[in-house]
Amino acid sequence: MTVTSTFTSAPVGLTTGTEAAYSPPPAPVLLTSLPTEAGADVHIYRDTDGSLSSDCTGCGEYAWTLVTTKQFAQEHAATCLRPPRQLAA
């Protein structure tokens, strides 16, 4: 049995003239980084909608809500005991 696909698509980033060109949203802005006791960092970002988010380079926790505050990130930095994760090669 032979299967033939009839699906075709333009490469990402190219348009056929009828679609609007894709523009990625602006990246969040890094506000500050807080060290953990194990040597990792909790990064706090201001997102494009004005909210805050944070991520931990130790345990990998990512937090985002409309009520995420710097205090939340400070509490996480004070309690996270995971060392920094190795970056993929």
C-alpha cells in the first residue's frame, strides 16, 4: 500500500502574500535575579501584559499569575535547596 500526502505548507516565517507576516510577541523583561542557598537563581520578569513571572534555575519552578509578586520569588529563593540545573549541550 502506498500513502501519498497532499498536505503542503510554506516554511515558517514565509507568507504567500495573503497572510499577515508573523511577528513574535515582545519578550518579557528581566527585572532582577535572586540567589538561592544552593547557588541557583530565581529570575523575576515583567511580562508584556504588566504581570510578573518568575522561574528558578534550580528546581525549575515557573510561576505566573496576576498576583505573583517579588515577595513570592523571594520566599522561593529562600527555601529552594536544589543546585543549578545543567544546561543541555
